[in-house]
Amino acid sequence: MIHSGCPDASWLATAKAKRWPLLGLLCLGLLLGFAFQGSRGLWSTDEGRYVDGALQMLDSGNWLVPAYSPIEVNLSKPPLTYWVIAASIKLSGRNTWAARLPYAFAFVGTIWLLYGMGLRLLPDKPWLPGLVYALSLAPFLGANVVSTDELLTLCEAIAMYGLVAWAFAADGRRMRMGPVLMWLGWGLAFLTKGPPGLLPLLAIIPFMAVRDGWRGVARLFPPLGIVLFIVVGLGWYAAVVLRVPWALHYFLHRQVYQRIFTSVQHRNAGPWGWLVVYVPTIVLGTLPWWPRLIPGFARLRGHPPGAAPAPAWPDRAPLLLWLWFWIPFVIFCCAQSRLPAYVLPLFMPLSLLMARALAGWIDLRKTVQRAGLAIWIVVLLAFKGGVAYAVRQPQIDNRLTAQELYARVAPGDYSTVVFVQSTAAAYDIEEATPWGVRLYLDKPVYAVAWLAQDGPATLCHAVQRAGSALIVVADQLVPARTQLVRTLSQCTRSRVIDAGSWRQQRLLLART
């Protein structure tokens, strides 16, 4: 028999059936992720702080130790977030679009990896988990915010895809390097946010113990994977501890102990803080999907009335997904530092669970469903664009702050901006300083805790280093302006000029 060399028709049909849904899913992710991505200015505090740290890396050439300014080290987060923002700005220019570009890519990358997990866990509709995630309110909004959490979600998605591709073999094709990929993902997650990035491991280990016994658990720890995790996840920490004498104590005490057991950061601590923060985040964040499940909510393992039966799960898959959600969620609730974005990675197991529950109902061949999803996409984009162009929040919008300062004092009159706060706590200046003005004024930003023991010395050092500075004096310190001017004159021999007021704060120009 002579073969024409053409592929088998059934194979082509199967390939197209898989290719086109993925392509459509990625196009949807690109639309949602990139639309209006640079239209909104950076908002305090997190967005401005991360972009400021990335710019400090670019300007100083020091990519090892994150810093707020040339004299202020910032080890509150590992460097991966700063690295990707700095790389994006280096390639795309100093603008808000470039600062948020990595988050759009992280959003699309997570959708892609959820499709990969769907091939193993929901093979009839592998695109559905990614669709649920892409159109859920919380992941969509998270992709427009400069923080660690969207990147952390992508890193955890890499790790969990490695596990799922290895543990749930499709047609006997097990991804042999799955555990290695998993540990690479954990290394990247640890380099993004430290210990919280490893919380899904606490779900994987009991899952493997129940399903495959302790021998199955042992197979999760291949030597190559562990080496990758040590190099990628721990290498930076080791280098910084060797270079910065106080770094180890800071990591363990400030970033682990205080965040988990104390309310020092004033982030919704107390016995009910989790209820106020996380429950609304999950309820609103999973819109528009969960209302469809209400008729069958009491029997979530079933399916909405009138729908086809939910597809069968691979062996023990529900156990993995529920552990993946509940164990990190309980830990987040117990920790005393709580913010809505912390639970963003949990929308991955939620998307997989909801996709399975909705699989019997979702049929995009139906016009009414396509129309409903199209309307929701328009609503999401309109909300994102509306916030960017219609909502003006001068107190938190760093672009508006920069514009106002630009209008009051010509940028050519100073080479740096120094915000002097009425506090003795370093944490207060981290939160109160509009670090993002650095992107728009293209000048380093310093923050001084004036009431701290070294407050006056820090101010003097900043002005001496810069040569000329615009000093923004907090309103509580305006009565002490004479003392501040005297201090500057003595320590730097600066000529200090009153440049007027701004938002009830005083502006001073100092030139050495």
C-alpha cells in the first residue's frame, strides 16, 4: 500500500481540537492582561515601593541587595520581583506600562499552565480551568497590580504543573522530569516571597502519602530537583547573609516571626481579621462563576441541575485540590499579617474545582453562553479602564503626586526627593512614602524617620550625597521646620530655601 504522507485525518482533528481552544484561551489572557495595563499610575504603597526598588537596581548596578535608595537597604522581599520589573523597564523604558508588563505575562502564563493541568485532570475540557481563572475577578485585578503575588502564583503554577504532569499520567505518559520542574517552581516561589511560596508543599506531601504511600513521597525529592531548589531558592539568601551582617536576624525575626505571630505590621490582625479580609476576597474574587453553583451548592460534588454529569476525576485528584486550597488558607487565616492579595495563588485550585463542577453545564457552542461571557469580558475591561481614567486618588496615586511636585518646584532645581516623616519607626516610612514618584520624576527618593535616633543624620547624609534636594516635610513637623533647617545648615552647610506648601506639608530646597 502506498501512503500519501499526509497525516491521519483523525489525528489532525484531535490536534486542532486541542490547539484552537488553547490559542483562544491565550488570546483572551492577552486581552485581559494587557488592556489598560499602563493607564493607571502607580499606587502607594506596594506598587511604588517595588518599582522604586527595581529602579534603584538599574541606577546603582547592584542587583544583589534590594534598596529603597543609595543609603537604605530593603530586604522585606526577595529579589525576583525587583529583577523582573527592572528587566522589563530596561527593555521597554521607564514608564508604568513597563512596570506592569511582567504581571500581564504572569497572568497569561498561569492560564497556560492551568490548561496543562486541565489536560491531566479534566481532559474533556482542558481549557475550562484556565477560562475560569482568566475571568475570575481576583486574578484579573491581580494582574494589574505591581506586587509579589501574581508572580508567586505563576511560580506555584509551574511547581504544581510539574507535580500534576508527573502524578496524573495521561494514557500512561508520565512526565519523568515533573518532580524536577516542581522543585524549580518552588525555588522560584521562594525567591519571590520566601516561606509562603512553599505552602502548597504541605498539601502535596499528605496527598502522596495517602495515594502512593511513603515511597511515593520519597519520589518527590529527586536529587536534581533538590539541587535546583537550593541553587535557585536559597542561593540569594546565602549571598545576602554573607554580605549584610543583620540579614539573617531580619529574615527570621521580622519576616517570619513578626508576620505570623504579631500585629506589628497592622495588617488586619486579631481573631476575626481573616473573616474581614479573606472571605470577601474569595466570594467576590470567584465571580462570575460561583452563583451558577448555588442550586447545587449543598452537593458541590455533583453538578448544576439540568446539566450533564460532572466528569470523573483521576485517582485522588479531589484530595489534592482540596488540600491545596484548605491547608494554605488555614495558615493564612492563623497568621497575623493579612492582605487580600495573599490568597491569590489559591484561585488556582479553586478554578480547577469549579471547572469540574461546571463542566457539565459549560458549552460555548451555545450562543447565550458566548454572549454572557462576552458581556462579562466587556464589564471587566470597562472596570479596569474606568479605574485608570476616572478614579483619581491624589493621596495614593504616585503619578499625581509627581505631577503636583513638578508644578510647584522645577525638577532642574534638585537632584533627589527626600520625604521627612514624623515617626521613629522604619515600617512607618515604608508605608507612608510615595516611592513611585521616582519613576515619574526620574530622581532617587529618600525617606527619613525624623524622630528616630539617627533621623537627622540620615537626612544630612541624603542631602550631602545628592548635592541638592527637594525636602518634603510632613505636616506634623512643620512647626519644627526651624530646627530642621538649622540641622541641615550645620551638618551639610546647605542653603535652605522655603519652596512653599504642598498638601499641608512644607517644601524646602537644600543645596550644598
